[in-house]
Amino acid sequence: MNVFLAWLPIVFAQLFLKLRSNWRWLFIPLWLLFFPNVPYLMTDMFHLASLKVYQPGGHFFNDSNSWWSYLLLLLPALIMVFLGMAQVFKLFSAIRLPLMQKIGSLTVLSVLSSIAVYIGRFERIHSVELFIQPMKVLKLLIGHWSAEKLQFVVMFSILQLGIWGLINFLQHDFREE
């Protein structure tokens, strides 16, 4: 389910990028609404701890079922995170944001999506609940702050900004070759 939800903003961004009419702007709010599902996939990596691959002494079990589970959990998450986050640069280029607005937008997007990931992971609120219970979701987004929530939002924002920095570096590095 999480991979499907992370796929939606990729589809909405593609529709925005491909359409040439003014109707394409309807996909930006949908993209923004579902974008936090992309970085949310990184929190699924904690499920790796439930796999029975470790032996005492730091050695690994050669249990093929666990390694298949590892592959099926990690690969889609990595692909969707890098595709979804790299696509942000395409959107910014299509909208023609100047450099400083890109940096500011990435920062705001990372903070907003980190808050959304927090309420999704810890408050167990789903993206579609914005349509079903918008006031409840807005209260969770704005209120109920704690030191733990603030720390998570800061750390997860740094993680996203780091991934965007890596993607930006790789894009420039490949252009130079």
C-alpha cells in the first residue's frame, strides 16, 4: 500500500509535466498532498529489523526467505524515494523557479513532508484522511508539538535535504561526463 501511495505523486507530477493546458495546475495540489508518501517509505526500513537474518556475533543467517523479504522491501522503497524526490527538480524546472526559491521550496517541502510523515507514522493518520477528517489532520499538523516531534521533523528534514543534495550532485556529475 505504501509503495502505491508513493507512486501517486509521481503520476500527478508526470501529468503536470506532460499536459500543456491550464488544467495541468490541478495536479500540483494532488502532488503536494501525496508527496509525503515518498519519504514515508524510508520509515519502512525499520521493518528490516523483524527479518531473521542476524546470528549472535554479528554473522548473517543464510535464510533465503528473509533475504527475499529484504529485497522486496528495500528495492521498491529505494526506487520510489529516488524517483519521487528527483522528480521535484523536474517540477521546479517546469515552473521555472529561481535558485533561491528552489532552495526555499525544498526546505519548506522537507519540513511539511516531515510533519506529514510524523503524523502518518506516529499518529497513524493516512493521506486520504485529509478529505475525510480535514480538521483532525490540520490540528495534528499544526498542534500537538513535543520535543520528540520537533526532533523527528528536524532530523527527517535533514535526511530529505541530504537526499536532494545527493540527487543534485549526481545530476551535475553525470552532465560533466
